[in-house]
Amino acid sequence: MMKSKLIGAVFIIATIVACSSPKEDSFFEKLDLKDMAGNAITLDELEGKLVFINLWATYCKPCLKEMPSIDRAKTILEKEGYLFIAVSDEEQSKIQKFVDRFDYSFQFAQYELGIGGLGVYALPASYIVNDKGEMLYKHVGAKEWDDEENIQLFRSYLNDK
């Protein structure tokens, strides 16, 4: 009787282990970002920081309009533990041409799979991600990221770190 219970328990545990899904990639890992030199941007590079990720495109007028406010927010928050990355799914040469034309201080990256793969169908889309790559905040549409309300929003996530 004891032997059959033990065999049953082993069978149940084996079934649970076999049916459990593999570790799912974090939101950040799903982005599979490449910097402007073509190198992968990994979770290791987050160094305990929170990351503001802005999905944009060179043809998106609201995206371009909000970029100065992102740059100002970066200036305010980078010493407090934020990393700012502007991500486009356009060709790297097109992104680089934009980078060369404007003097923004945040990092630019490429997402090769297309924003539809993230379930994003409107730009700009912005996220706050923790150092584990988990999405903490999402906003679709343009914002003045450096206004007081949004700076407080950014800081609220720092307090939860």
C-alpha cells in the first residue's frame, strides 16, 4: 500500500514537471534590442537600473514631438537610476541618420522583429522596465515626459526598487 502511494506521488510530480512550461522571457528579453553598433543590449547591462523604453519611428510626428521631453526627463533622472532607450524597428541606417541629425543624449536601439510582435499597433509606446526585464508601466501615445506629474511617476518606481 505504501509502495503504491509512493509510486503515485512520483508519477504526479513527474507529470507536473513534464507539463510545466519553460521559463518565459521577460518583456525586455523579448525586445531583443541591438545598439547602433549592432551589439545586443542585455539584462546584464541594466546594472540595477530602471529602464524607460520608448518605441518610436522616424515618420511618427507625435514620436518626434515628445523626444525633447524624453531628453529633458533623462537629464533629470539618469543620476537617480534610470536608463533611457529609444527603440525603432526601422532599418539601422535610417535610425542612424536620425541620430546623426539630432543631438539627443539618450541611447538609441533597433528592434528587428517589428513592433506588432509586441502587440503594439500605435506609436509612440513607452514602458518602464525593472532590472529583471519586467514591465512595470506602459503608455501608448505622446506625453510631455519631463512635466512634474511624469517625473513623479518615474520616481514612484524608484521608490519600489
